[in-house]
Amino acid sequence: MRLASLCLCLTVLLPHAAAAQARVRFPPPSLRIGEFRADLRVRLHFDLNALDSAPEVQPDDFDFRRARLGLEGRFYDDLEYEVEVETRDSDHPWRDVLVNYRRFEVAEVRAGKFKVPFGRDQLTGTFNNSFVSRSLIGSQLSPGRDKGVLVHGRLGGGKMNYQGGWFQHDGENVRFSEDLPQNEFEEAPVEGSLAGRVELAPWEATRGLVRRLQFGFNATGASVGEGLFGIRGRTLDGFVFFEPMYVKGRRTRLGVDSLWTHGPVSVTAEYNRLSDQRNGQGLGDVDLPEVIAQGWYLSGTWVVTGEGKSGGVEPRHPFPHRGAGAFEVAARIEELRFSSAGTGGEEPFNNPRAANILPNRDRVLTLGGSWYLNAFGKVIFSAARQSIQDPARSPLPDRTSYWIGILRLQFVL
């Protein structure tokens, strides 16, 4: 009831904010001096969160979630650059900070801080997503950003895109495990990782339903130092349903994904698997079975007002001058599961050094939609029902399933 009331109030109020913004009809501020170009980017997220529980457990809250400022442009024709900062994150404000040498389409070179090439959902920008939250595997099993060097290019007239590179660590998405108090005096768990991704669009040059069908294949490899550096499992609202394990050895990620778009419809599927070795982590320094984190999602979207989905939704009748904008509905089902690769001859146990890890998983159904006001504004709503396998590791003491809802107002300049 609280969520429905809040959504109703914002649905009435947000059009006025969007109308005021839509009156500004100019391109993003840009500076050009000779062969140098700099374009300013401003992106804002405002979230209203509601949890299906008693207010004393987790009250509804309004969150000024993101405020990103960026500059992007070129030096002459061959050198691109991008600098982006998240002003709402005082501890880790820098996002993409990179240069890209684009002289040769088949082999461009990128250096700096940017996303490790793994996972379709993670590589889709937050401001281009049809859901308020990334999928569980996109936000936790994919590495995220890191410092590194990457070679990437297009082959076969765009039928194949590839990326491959070396990165300093293992991405920012594992940082929450590294920052545990128990790890305060440990050295960095990963020093150097390799990552690669190949995207195939074999029917790009044809006509028909399969023309916009794409496939992606990703892999990463790194060596993880000894410590409590295993992957942690979190629900969409941030509750920890699986604690990190003691690990040592090889960390391997494998992933496959696909995307199909046809007019106003899109369907996306992805599966990721991460394994951590636990060399010498048992009693007597014996090796333990690997920790396995794996998950998948299947999502679909439909722009009911008919705008094409490929390349982003541009309203034919932007609000408020020419119409009501564009409307999209979306649904996603997903799962993230943690377990061990074997039993080690033991009963399952919830302990960071257990040979047979007591498994747990989060399964989520998300229903939502988006209102594309115009080129600058967007309203997104997502309602997600989460289901935790282990009652002892559920965020609510009296049940394993619950709803969360988030209403987001997004501005992009």
C-alpha cells in the first residue's frame, strides 16, 4: 500500500518536472578548438525504494542515487578520450577514464580505467537499462571496471566484434569482499587478470527475423591470493545471502549471452559461471573443492507505442510538446546460486572453510516498465519478488520471499 501511494504521487508530479526539462532544446555543451573536441555529459538518477516489510525492518527511502559528470571527445581523428566521475561516491568517484586509438577498425587500442569485457548486462550502461537494477549476475559475477589495456575491433563487416586485454586486478565488483575488516592487512588478492569477449552477429547482412540476433562469449582468468576473498552473494536490495569463502588459486569466469531485437521487441538471455580454487584451505592444508557461483537470466521488453528497440528508444512524440512520449513494459526472471564443486566427503556446512558448502540461491522475478519522456528524461519502475533458498540466510526472519519496488527518475544531458 505504501509503495502504491508513493508511485501514484510521483506519477502525478513527475510530468511537471519533465515538461520543464523538455523545454530545453539544445545539444549538450561542447567545446571545439581546432582538432580538439570536448562534449559535456550530465546524468542523474533519483530513486524511491520500498520494501515489502514492516517499516522498522527497512523503511521506504528516497535516494539521490547517481550524479555523473563526464567529458568525452577527440584529439584529431584517431585519438578518443573519456573522463567520467560519480559525484555521489566519495570513496571511489572515478568511472571511465580512458583513451582509445582508433586508426585501424580491426585493431583499436584502449587504455585507462573502463569495464572489463565480460557480460552483456554489465557492459550495457546503467542509463540504457530497461530495469532499475542490473541482474544479479551482471552486478556480481561480471568484473566491472578496472585499469588495463585492451585491443578491440570489428571483423567481417560487423559480423564479429572482439575484445581482449590485461587488467591490473579483477574488477570493482569484487571490491566489497576485499574491503572486509578481516582482509584489512592482506595484500591485494589479484595482481593481473586476462579477459576476452567475442560477439557474433552472423545474420547482420540478411533480412528477416534473425537479422538482429547476436551471441556473446566471454572468459576471464586470474590468480587469487590466500584469504577471505571469495565472491559474496547479495540480493537486489543489498542483503548478503552468501558470505565469502577462504580461497587461493585460480579464478575463472565463463559466460555466454544472446540478444534478439525486432522492431519494438527485445529478448536477452545470459549465463555466467565463476569458480574459485581453494588450494590448501582445509585442515592440514589440504585442497578443498572449488567454490562455484553461477547464475542466469531471461528478460524481455516491448515498447508498446511502437518505437524501435535497437540502438535505444527515441520517442516519436516527445513529451510534452508533441505527445506523451514512449512506453515500454519489461519482465525478467533470474537466479544466482552458490555451492561447492564437490562434497569432500562431508555434510553441507555454512562455514568459510567448509569442504561441502551449504548452498544458497536467490531467485528473482522482476516486472516493470519505462516511460521515455523525451531525449532527456525517463521514468523507470521495477517490482521484484525475491526468493531465498535458505531461511536462516533470508533478510526477513519470518519468510524467504518478499517484494521490493523502486521508482527511478532519470535525466541525461
